[in-house]
Amino acid sequence: MQTPYQTLDVAVNASDTEIKQAYLQQVKINPPDRDQQKFQEIHDAYSVIKDHKSRVSYDLFTLPTGNFNQLIDQALHTEQPVKLGANELKNILSSIDESSLLNVFTPSKK
């Protein structure tokens, strides 16, 4: 499934003007009388990200899709893939005691 940005072929940080120009270009290439479904997809994508408020709403309320193992690999900077299942994660979390967490989240007094 494509994001609205991919549908309109614009960058995520594109301005309102750039998004509108991309929308008009896509409509020119795919007019409604040629392919109604494609036109509707383009129109819906534009409606979702047409202005700053719409883009903020889209970013806040759209869940990104991701690969959990890939995220763990990136977080740990490992070269070998890490296979982390529910049991392994539970073991890691159970090994952390409350005092360790308090030390991490409480600013030190100097």
C-alpha cells in the first residue's frame, strides 16, 4: 500500500505548493475520464496531505509499518540479525529492577 506522498511522488517534507503542483501534474496524467479509480486514489492522497494541518493529522494518526527485527538490529547496531521473540523480550524486561529504572529516569543531583 502506497502512502499519499508516494502516490503524489513528493517528499515527506514537501511544501503545500509542491504538493499541489504534484497533484495537478498527476491529475493531468491520470484524468478522471481515463481511469476513475486511479484519479480517486490521487484525489484521496491529496486530500490527506494538502496542507500542514492535514499532514500533521496524517503523521499523528497513521501507524507506520515496520519490521520489528530490523528495528532491533538498528537499535543495537548489530551486523547479525537478532531474533527477539516474546519470551526473550520478557526475560530481558524481567531482569531489570526498579532501582535501575529509577536511576535512568531520575536526574542526578550534583
